[in-house]
Amino acid sequence: MSRLLLIIAIVAVVYLLIRSYRKQAPQQDKTITAEDMVRCAHCGVHLPKGESIEADGQFFCGAGHRDAYRK
């Protein structure tokens, strides 16, 4: 009788481990995308390329710095 309870307990533990592993597996598939960083030609601040303003092959953190750099 005690062997049967031991086997049932082992099966239950294995089942719970497999079930918890399946829940965690999709979370590991998330990919982190990194964006290139660029330097403002006027003030030197680094910012993501998608948030910068590009003019004349240079990157700027805002329109004010772009205009100040051109003058």
C-alpha cells in the first residue's frame, strides 16, 4: 500500500513539473529588439535612432538643434 502511494506521489510531482514547464516555455520565446543609438551632432546626447531627426547625414535630438547646427 505504501509503495502505491509513493508511486502516485512521484507521478503527481512529475505531472506538476511538466505542467509548470509548459506555462513558462512561451514566455521565453519573447524577443528583445534593440534599436541603434545615435549621437546628436549639436549637443552630443545619445538617443534611439527612431527618435532622432536626420538632416544632411547628421542626427539631431530635436528641430531646434538641427536648425542651430545649420547656422
